[in-house]
Amino acid sequence: MKDTFYITTPIYYVNDVPHIGHAYTTVACDVIARYHRLRGEKVFFLTGTDEHGEKVAQSAEEHGVEPKAWADSMIPRWREVWERLQISFDDFIRTTEERHERPVQEFVQRLYDRGDIYQGIYRGPYCVSCEEFKVEGELLEGNLCPIHGQPVEWLEEENYFFRLSKYREELLRLYEEHPEFVQPRERRNEVVSFVRGGLQDLSLSRVSFEWGVPVPWDPKHVIYVWIDALQNYITAAGFGNDPERFERTWPADVHVVGKDILRFHAVIWPAMLMAAGIDVPRTVLAHGWLLVGGQKMSKTKLTGIHPFELTDHFGVDAYRYYFLREVQFGQDGNFSWESMLARYNADLANGLGNLASRVLAMLGSYFDGAVPERPEGEAGRLQEAGARLAERFDAAVTSLDLTAAAAALDEFVREANRYLVEVAPWKLAGDPGRRPELAAVLYEAVEALRLIAVYASPIMPDAASRLWEQLGIPEPLAGQVLPEAARWGSIASGTKTNRGEGLFPRLDA
Ligand SMILES: [Zn+2]
């Protein structure tokens, strides 16, 4: 029985240079994965690399090495980005691994045995950069890939085809019965009308090069790289290797993808699974593009920004927070250095960072750093706001609206800062008769910080752990899961806090 929350990034094309678009997808998945762990769930978070196809073979040849060696040499630049961005994946699959290739053959053989694969001739344009067959009508100037602006190859070769067209009705029923299958809604509408328009069978193999998984019954063919790649989601979960683990893990709860690869995930992938008699994933979540100067990022147009260009300046936590908070998840969004700087200073330096340093400084001056007694009586203003944060954050992440989650956190921080300005504990401190009031205010404030550490942890794991440290709360209390972790009043009086360094120093332009 399934007992694991399973979330995936797309596997990235090993030849690519990681840019902030890849990181956007991966951070989003990481936030969702961390939040589900915070809820005490068992989580399997998968990422990896897509290493077959003509483009990899060509690059390897240009560099005079074997394709596998070429792919090996590309892996560190992916791993170093995910490490720096604190991506907590549980598995990193490479499509050149035996644990992937053999089950892929098993899967394709199953489709063949069931009569869903047949032989035919493919004629038409193919873009090697996309690793994708094109429709003549979409080419620019009759010959150029609309995405890459490079000439396409004209293929005429004997291929195996997958009977995709056969699954039209079943797919439409899936979208109808499970409106949550494609998210957000406008993307679902696009998929539905595409499938309504009719589906063509899909070329599933290539014969003109060898770098791929051989078709088991006809090994001079290799399996089309996309068909091979999609299966990472089941092979990494144990399909063909560990049936018991597969049972506990599959179906995936969420495949997070960019909208440009939605059709592969929301049409072809479920159809293939249907053909194989395997459950389809629960949700395919397509996010928008990050635009730079209004254009989709790409290496060829020199608009690709490497994440380190930003983390070096803003830090990893701010990087992770910014894109989720700034770009409505699901929509396209513009990246600019100016907006990132503005967001950093407003939400993190003046918001969260300022709140923490203020509260900890006051605890230091008025209570020698020790958390005062919890006040008796009714719930205070921040306790109520904290309950709303818990509710909103949970609703947001479980409905995959990560922007709303980041906003809920930010609004709680703002509320806490407003509260301090209004009650002005620094004035209370001047009057010995109002000491109990001062204690009550600071207890509220320090509990608010603790709650912030809990809810910041999926988005800004490093800032959260520094905050725990400053609050003087060691593991395992800091490692508690929800809902206990959010229970108001769990910081013990007398806990020794220390101000430490500012979480988010203000940055100048
Ligand atoms: Zn292309």
C-alpha cells in the first residue's frame, strides 16, 4: 500500500548548463518535500539527469569521448547547484544507470506484447536540440525550430510507434474525473483541448544513432529519449527492481514541470502508463517561465542566469524565497536584479531579519537573554495570527500554491513587526511597574519567532536553523513535526537566547 509522499522534478538534460529556470522547478519541489516531512510524512523526492539522445552523442563525439564518459563529466555541475541550493532530494537518477535501463526495456516490452507498439515509417522534421519531432506547420521559414531557431533535420526512417491515439477517450475521462490531474486550471484547459483535437501515434524509437536504450525485441533501434526519460519516475520508485517499494511509493503525488514539457507529462506519460496497466500520477503541476527582459531564458540567447550569480550576492535562503514570493506560481514571471534587491530588503532585511534582531536584542537587554514566563489569560494577537499562519500555510502548500505559502509567512512577519511598533516594549521597559506587561509582550514575540522558524524551514532552511540556534532551542524540539511544532507556548520560560548575527543584512544597490 502507498505510504509515501512522492514528488519529482523533471530530469534535466545532462548537456544543459543549470540556470535559474531549472533551479526554480527544483526549489519548488524541495519546498513541497520539506513541508511534507515537516508534517511527519514519509517523503520520496526525486531528481536526476536525462542522458541519452542524439545531442549527448554529438557533444561526446565533438569532445572525443564516449557518451557515458561525457555524461559523467557533466554530473558535478548539476550536483553542485543542488547542494548549494540545499535541495533535499532522496534520490538522483541517471537514465544511463542499469536500474533505469533494464526496467525501461521491460516496460516497453510490455507495451509491445499488449499490441500497443507497431512498426511504421516516420517522415518529418526533427529538432536535435529539442530532441523532438516537429510538425511542419510550426517551423519558422519552413525549416527552423520555433524554439531554437536552428535548422531541423528531415527524417525518414523506420520507427516503432506507440498507439497514443487509442488513449484519447481514456485521457479525456482522466481529466474529467480528476480535475486535479493537471494544474493550474488554465493549463488543464489547454491539455484537454489539445487531446480533444485528436492524437497522433507517437514515434517511439530511432535507428540513426546508437546512444540510448535498445528496443528489446529489435536492438538496432534505440528507444526515443523522451519515452526513456519519462520512465525515470517509475524506475527510481522501484518499478522492475523492487516491487514492494514501488507499491509503497507509486503513484507519484506531484510531477512538477515547466509548462513547455506539459504535453509529455499530461498526455503521453499517462497514456503509456494506461497501456502498461500502471496507475497514473496524481498531479502534474506546470509552472510558468522565468523571463529575463521579457524573454524565456536560454543559453543561446545569453539570457541564461546561473543560480550562483544570485546566491553569491543574496544568499541561498533569499534566492529560494524570492522566486516563490515574487512570481505567482503557475504563471510566467519576470526576473530582474532590481526586484530581487527590493524584495530582499523589504521582506527579509527589514522584515524577518529586523524582527529577529529586535526581539532578541530586547530579550538580551531586559531579561538577560532568557525567555520570560508565559502570560496567563486569553490568546494574544500574535497567537491568533500564528494560528492563521498555520492554517494558510498548510492550505497553500497542499494545494500547490507556493506563492501563497511564502506570502502567509511574510504577512505573519509583518504583523509581528507591527505589533512591536504598536505596543512599544522599549517604552514599557522604562516603567518598573509594567514589567509583567513587558514580559508578556516579549513572550508573544519570541513565540512568534519560533513559529517563523517552523514555517520558514521549508523555504529558507538555513535561516530557520540559525533562528533555532538564536532562540536557544536545540534538536529535537527544533525537529518536531506538525501540528506539535506549531503549538503555541512551547518555548520554555528561562530558555537562553542569543542574538547572534543578523539573518539578512541590508544590501545596497
Ligand atoms: Zn528545437
